[in-house]
Amino acid sequence: MSGTDHVIAKPLFRAPLSVRWRDHDAFDHVNNAQYLSYVEEARLRWLASLDGEWMSDAAAPVLAASQLNYRRPITWPAEIAVELFAERVGGSSLTLSHRIVSAADAAVLYCDGMTTLVWIDRASGRGSALPAVVRRACG
């Protein structure tokens, strides 16, 4: 998905967030690294909302890749929302696209991109099957 897409599917999950003063840098906008933290927060809220086990003592997700396209600066104060979309569901991995938008107007796009999670066996470090609850949620 790119910032030029004309039709946006319904998000898998939408996480409203408040921009904090401390998220800013010396240029008076949200620091670029903070955008990834916003996406992480949304992703964890989505996983926590699932009705079932998505992580265990045996297997857990790790971030395998991330890509961010900065479309416009976020300034304080701001209420934003991170929207997640299932792009690709694999045997042990999941690619989620994301959009960071204004909470009041989703047409105001601050950032978009993708992250890929891979579930690994904690003991061996090798890929582990994507949990059924995650697969169902991506439906």
C-alpha cells in the first residue's frame, strides 16, 4: 500500500494515540524514530486484543523487517491513529501494512509502510508456525 492509494480497505485494527511533548525533537516535530514506536504500540495492542494465545513460552514473534515512508511531520499537540492492515499471511510470518493518520481525519496521512513479524521457536531460534488466533484475525 502506498500513500497514493485511492481506496483504503477497512483496517484490521485502529489504535488512537496521543502525541506527547517528549516525542518531539529540536525541529519541533515528532522524531522519526518515534513513528516506529507508534506502529509497535498499535501492533502490540492488536495482538493483545486477540482472543487466544499469540505468544507462549515456546514461541514468540520477532520483528524481521520494517519500512516507513514519512509523508508529513507530526507536531504537538496532536491526536493520531495507527491503522493496521494484513498484507501477507505466511506459514510462520505476517506482514502488516500501517498508516499513521490524524485521529480526526484519516485523509491526513503522516506515515505509511510495512512491518514483518516472524514467529520463532524460542529454544531453537528457528521459524515456528503462525498461531491460529493470528491467522484467524487476519481472515
